[in-house]
Amino acid sequence: GLRFTGKWVLRLSIVLMGLKVQTSFFGKTEIATIFIVAAASVPSTFFVSHLLGVLLRVRRPLVDLVAGGTMICGASAVNAIAPACGAHREEQGVAIGVTFLFSVTAMLSFRTIAFALGLDPSFAGLWSGLAVNDLSSAVAVGAQMGESGGVMAAASKSARILLLAPVLVSIALARRDTRPAGARSKQLTKSIVDALPGFIIGYVALAIVRAAGDRVFADAAAWTSLIGANKLVLDILMSAVAAGIGLHLSLKTILGPRTRALGVGAGA
């Protein structure tokens, strides 16, 4: 049930969120913020993580996983990067637990911090999408920020997810692999294809439908009812996703012999 909620309910939520996108949400400032912050935070997170990994004597593949889960998209990035960096199965579980723990921390704290800083819903949503590790948590945190918060969180998080392909290629090139070149290439291609979700296409498609509908139908009763029904369904689905996040976190996997990975995750 938790796996179904965390995968299919979440993906349906992201797709339906495309119907909430209004072109007025995205000015030059918002678009520039998404790409500038993502371009700066991805490499800096990677290098900070590895510096902490050296200081805390954490195995490099585990650091790769924690860094990837933090800077891209949580468990999806961890599972995609694991074959490229030669991580052990146990290390995958630890990395997922660490990134998920700090995603839950963000769910409990970001709304209060955004309120204290006086961020409006749009920029609070941008911050959520650009800073929270896990996809479901990023969108759930953004939804806490207000009407436009969840939309902006989904948009900025989608931009981060698209960076997974170059990150995978970079890690694969940086790590020695004794397998034949053909086998390496095949595994890398499969990881990229599996990890870049098709639901982003659905999200973009419905965003285009919303832009066209607002222009063509304007204040038509049927169009307004459709938007209202979409909002109601989305609120229900996001409640399920948020509950699933809390129920899915297993402290046992990270409060064991690999607690030093928590230090890497906290720094990242």
C-alpha cells in the first residue's frame, strides 16, 4: 500500500498538478531562479558531501548515493546511481533512509521558516522544489505554502529531476568499472531511462491544456467546474502522499552502524 501510494498516487498527483499551472505564476524571475539555483546547488552539494564523507570516513559509493538523493530526487536518484557507483544493496537502504529523514524534517519545518522569513507562496514553493530531497516530500511541502506553492514546487523539482541524466553520466565516468564498455553503456542507458519519469510529460501536457483552456474558455462554467474538481481530487491525493511519507520512514535502517551517513546527509 505504501509503495503504491508513493509511486502511482504521487505520479497521478504530479500529472494533475499540471492543470493548476497558471502562466501568471512564471515570470522571468521565477524561471531564472529555478535554473540558476539548480545549476549552483547540484555541484556544490556533491562536493560538500564528499568533503564530509572524507572527514567522517564514509565509503565513497555511499556518499555518492546520499549526495545524489539530496541534490536530485531522493530514492529514485539513489536507485539509479547505485549501479553506476558500485554501491552495496545495504548502502542503498541507508542512503534512502537518510534522504527520507531529512525530507520529513523539511515537511515539519519549512512552512514555519517560510512564514518567519515572509516568503510569498510562489517563492516558498520554489524553495521547496529546489531544496527538499524527495519528490513526494517536495511537492507536499510546497502544497503547505498556499495555492501556488505546490505548483511552483512541482515545476522546480521537475527541473532538478531532469538533471539526473548528466549526473549519472558524470558519476559513471568518474568511477572505475571493470565491465566491458558495452555492458557499462547498456546499464547506464537503462538507469537513465528508468529514472527519468514519464509523468513529467503528463505534467507538462496538462499545463499546456490549462494555458490553452484559460485563453479559450475563460470563465465558462464547465471549465471552472473542471478546475475546481481537479483541485479537490488533488488535495485528497496529496493528503494520502503526505501520510505515506511519514508511515514509510524506517529509523531502524539509519540508526545502526551507518550513523555517520547521517552527518553527510545533514551537511548536504
